[in-house]
Amino acid sequence: MSKKRGVGKRQVPPRFILVCEGQTERGYFQAVNQLLRLAGISVKAVQDEVSPLAIVDRAKDYITGNPKRGIEAVEKQDQVWVVFDWDEHTGEVVRARKEAERLGIHVALSNPCFDVWLIWHLEDYMRVGCLAKQTDAELKKVWPSYSKGADNPWAALWTGLRKDGLHEASRRAREADAKLRSDNLAYPENRPSSEVLELMDAIKDVWEKTARRGTGECPVG
């Protein structure tokens, strides 16, 4: 049995284990992990499955442990998240969310897809009822060099293309959520929206409680 982290020594911040739907999401969060290392916060993004229910099933391995896969159960203070898209899988997303909640897994759903969160780093975007093909076209318009997959210069979103991109993405996500609520647009009609905001808020909360002196403002807030 592995030695529990934080037992008999300085308490360490919780880890964020993210089970993602695609390589794009995994690449993005790996870049976020690089950004957060100064504060000792670890974000581990893995990508193995391509449907909401399968993603939740894989995330379960990190809750219960799966020796066959070489996966140990996370510590009590760690957080396990699933990151997936609506992508017109309305019923399956509902079932996946219920199963995640039963297991204590957090959900970061983007509707219609993760592209919305990326667009919000760069510009205001509030095309109510948008579909994935529309957000894909918009993302390529505002970030011409973007391509699906992990191999994008992700840091450009918060250092080059838009220096305050992460903060702007959070602001725009909050504004979009407020508008959708005021218009009484509930799932699955609440498009565009992204619960990646909730994940970033959770990371920011840990940052504010554990950041070392000199790390400055949380970069993802």
C-alpha cells in the first residue's frame, strides 16, 4: 500500500484528476498544469474514452482504485473531474451526470463543446443555440492556427494571443450563464455554456488557500 500523502509531513494541496473526452482538452489542461506548478497545484489530465458514460466509468477508477490498470485511489483531499461535451448526446449526458454525482465525481460539461471555452479566451461569443460546427468555425476565425488535438501553443491564450485570456474566459462564462438563466434556457438549450468555469473556480479556491508567497494572483481566476 502506498504511503498516504500528507501523513506525518506538511499538508500538500489536493490534486485535480481530470478524465477528458479528447486530446484537445487534455493538451489544454496539461498546459494549465504547467502554469500552476509555482503554487504546488497538480492537474493531471488523462484521455481514454469518447462518450460521457465511458468517461465517468474511467474516472471511477480514480475513486475506487483499479490495480489492473495500475491506478491507485485518490486521497481524500483530491478532486476527480470528468470533462466532456453535450454534442447532442442529451440523454447520455444526463445519465453520466447522475452516475458521476453518485460516485462523488465533479462534472465540467461544455455545451455544445469545449470550443466555447477556448473562444472565450479571445472574444465575446453569445450565439444562443449554437451547435458544435458553428463554434468550431468561430474558434478557427479568432485563432487561425488552432487545430484539434493536443499540439497547440496553449500558453498563447494567456501570454500571447490574449495576455488575460484565462481571466476573460471566466468572466465571459459567468456572463453567459447569467444571460441563459435570465432567458430561462435550461439544459440542453443553455448554449453556449461551459462548466469548465466551475473547475477553474475550484482550482482558484485551492490556489488562494495554498499559494506560496510571491506567486501573485491566481492565473486561472
